[in-house]
Amino acid sequence: MPVFPHSRVFVGQTKVVDITGPHIQILDKSTGDVLLSSAGFPEEQQQSVLKSGLIRCAAVDSQMKYLLTSGEDKILKLWGINDLKLINERELPKKPTAVAFTSNAETIVVSDKFGDIFSYPFAYTLLSEDERKDKEKAKPRDALSSHENPSDGQLILGHASPLNAFIFTADEKFIVTADRDEHIRVSWFPKGYNIEMYCLGHLKFVSAIHIPKTDPSTLISGGGDPMLKIWDWATGLIKHSLPVLDAVEPFIVIRASKKRRGEDDDEGAPEGAGKKSKSQRRKENKKNANLKSAEVAGEEPSSSATATAAPEKLEEESKLEKILVIHRIESIDSDSGPYIVFSAVGATAIFAFPYRMDVLISDIQSFDFGRPVLDFSVVNGSKLVVILDGAWVAEGSPADSDSHSMVKVVNVSVGRFTKFKGITTKSAFRFFMFFMCNSMPRFTANAESLKKIDLYSDLVSLPKYADPDVEENNEGAPMPIGAPEISSSETAKAKGKAKAELSKKEIGRIKTKQAVLAKAMEVDGGKLGAEGAEEDGPAGKKARAEAAGPTSETESRDGDVQMAAP
């Protein structure tokens, strides 16, 4: 019988909060007994829990007194952990990507797929529909936010693309945010319109950020790039870059196909996303025309209509690739000093390296669980509770009796991962043995519910690739002058092609510059060579301007040049 996987586990001094599918369980840390469970709610309340759907985001406060959850219905729920009572709930404007408490638990902070971060007070009274409409009429719409907020959320800041992660600095004077467009921003909190610093250097999306407690001036980030970056976030300078792709790639067992611009996207995509590209529409129209002509002729749709179905499926499967997505970065203490631990989406191992500025890829240690790691939590600063995809089975391997073993516990000792076996007394550590025995109650799930979970959606939704039409029109053609060097993505490296993943607009800008340079060289009889093209001095700019002839606009700040009509 299929069961819901654990999605988050929070371990406190005396209690453990387990999030599984749409349900919440509160356990006693010393005995492992289930103290409270949403599955035991009265019928009406339990239906409300199930209606909210799978819990996508969850967080606890520093004292483990309160729990935040948000499911498919975009309702943010605040629970008391001691009694699992619903304190309040409020509607969010868009699907959240992360939720958190401030240190005093008086403020709730939520990021969403439209790139905005809102703050909400702890206390909230649900308004009636009439009261809410009257309040909306009296209050002007916030011109800075990308959408209206139905629960009086206070806009903190906004990005131009979906937010993947955010954290507070140790003093909570600043909030660090990371988005899908390779940006890391350090902003004041709660006055997020004051930007303190940008940490720019990633070439791919940033999906995980972490500030070590032992070094609060340092930020560690990772995402789709083949390396983790260690920053001085106050100055935006990179202290060190650690290559991790070669260490992680052997353990990635979940593959995904490249999702091109124009393909269906989730909520929060830019305008125009979700529509099929021209090439996709052409192929689909051709296929439909073949099927229709066969039906009109009274024939079975064979030959060109169905004969290619199997090859197309095989071709689609062959396009599945390993994609690097860093999921979580944390720091732990070990008997040999502080370590940084991280995980990757679809990888069967967790990884750790000593926290120092001269760390090398050879210093990265791995612990392979044999099943994809979904998430992990740090316990008591030195141990890890690791959540696995217990339903996953390697291709060609039979399901074993341990197929539902979903939670493991490890610690780092002398730079090596070891299974936790330190149970000598009737202490709170009995909880770990309880987890390792996997006797925790699990909730059955049907096939439809499991499909909705989509444990590895980040492999498709986070990476960005070039438009297929651009690739079709430029296949085999050299990139224009000024194009960046080969992308840092593992996919580009594997193909060995020095093709940047540029948008049509970016390629258009580069080609326009190239046309200006070509005309200048033609007028000057070819005397203006590569050195002249790269000259940034006033003389070089003047020569190019005179050679190009009169233009309707001068060169703008972003480098765009509009050619004059002949």
C-alpha cells in the first residue's frame, strides 16, 4: 500500500513535529509516542485539513511553540505545537515558496512565486467577505507589489523572478533573498526597499543559501552552478568557490528533461509562459493533420501518424539528463570542527566538508543512503535527521522489505559520516532509535495524491534553457561577438558546446552591435580590427559612431543601439 513520504521533520527539546502529506504529527522525543495527530481530528476539522491538500511549506519558531503550514489552497495556517490547535489562518495572494518566523515569533514572513516577500503579524482576525471588500475599497492598492494581498500583508521587497529562498542575518537587521535569475540580494529588514548589497557571481538559479552561526558575516550559496560560493555578504565579495558537481553527480539517480521557454509552467511564471512555442505548435499541428486526414479517408492512422510514436517516446526518454539542483545547506559541529552539509535534489547521498576558506573538492565527504534524499534537519547542532524517498526503487531492482524506510539519522565524526548508535541510557536519544526502526505511523495515499506531490519538480521548474526556436535558427552557427563564454551548467559542459543560453533579446542586442562594428570596418577599409573593437576610450567610440553614420538614438546605458534607416 503506497504511503505519503515525510516532507519535513522538526526536532525540539522535548517534541518532534513530523509533516507527512497533508497531515501533522506531534511526537514525544524521549519515547517516540504520537502525542497529537491531525488524523485524529473530528470529522469536520479533518476534512478541512484534507481540503488544504499536501503541505508544501512549513516552519517552526525558535522555541518550538508554534508551527506554520501552507498547502495547495494557499491558506497560511498557524498552529500551537503543544495542543495542535489552529490559532488562525489567512489567505495568501500567491503560492508560497518559503515561510518563516522572526526570532521573537511576533512576525511571519512569506515569499512567493511572484518574487515578493510579505510580512504578517502573529495575531490575525479573519474578516467576513463584506468587511474585506469594504477594507479593500478604503485602502488603495500597493503600487509596488505585483499582486494584491487579501490578508493585509506588508510588502517587504520584490524580485523580478520567483524567489527560491530567504534567510535573516543573525541580528535580523537584514534579509538575504535568492531568486531564479541568479541574484542574491541583501536588504534591510523590515524596510526591504533599502538594498544593502548584491552578491552577484552565479550563472544559474540560486536555490539554497545559509549563514553559519559560527561565522555570521559569511554566506554560503548554491543552486544550478557546479560549485558552492562562499561570500562576505556585507561587501558582496566571493571568498571562495568550491566545485561540487563531480562529487554530487555520481549519486544523482533522478533524471529530468529540459523544460524550454514557452512550455507549461507553474503559477508565478512570467507573462507568456505556459504557451507552447512555435516549433511545438508546428509539430502538434502536423501530427493532428495526419491523424485527421487518415480519419477522413476511413483508414487507420498508421504510417506517418503512429509509426513514429515509439521512436518519439524513446527519443524523449533519451533526453532525460542529470541536473544539479542544490536543495539545502546547513552547518553542524563535529569533534574535528565545524562542517557544512548540503544535499541535492534527486541525489541518494548527503555531503559535508570542513568549513574553511581553502577547502577543496577532495575534502567533500558523502554518505550514500541508496535512496533519494528529500530533506534533512540538524538536531542539537551535531546530528542529522535525513528524510528519504522510501518508495523509490532502482530500475531493474525488486522492491525490498525496507521499501518504507524513510528516515535515517547520522552524525559527522572526525570528518566522516557515521550512523548514530549513541544510545546507552533511557535518554532523549531513544527518539533516534525510534526513527531508525521506522515504526512511526504512516498515512496511506492513492496514486492521484502521490502524483500531485511531484517530489522532484525543482529539476524541471528551476533551470532555464534557451528558446527552441533560437536553437533551430542558430544551430551550428557561431555565437556573435560579445557572447559570454560557455555556461557553467553541467549540461553545457557535457555537450562541449560554447553556446550561451541567451534570450532572443540578448542575441538581438549582440547582433546589432556586431552589425555596427562590421559597418565600421567596411567604411574604414578593414583597418578597424579586433583591438579597435575592444577599445573603450573616447577615440574608439567616436570612430565607431562616425563609421556607423547618423543614428536616431545614441548608445544607451544597457548597450542597445538602434540603427538608422538607410
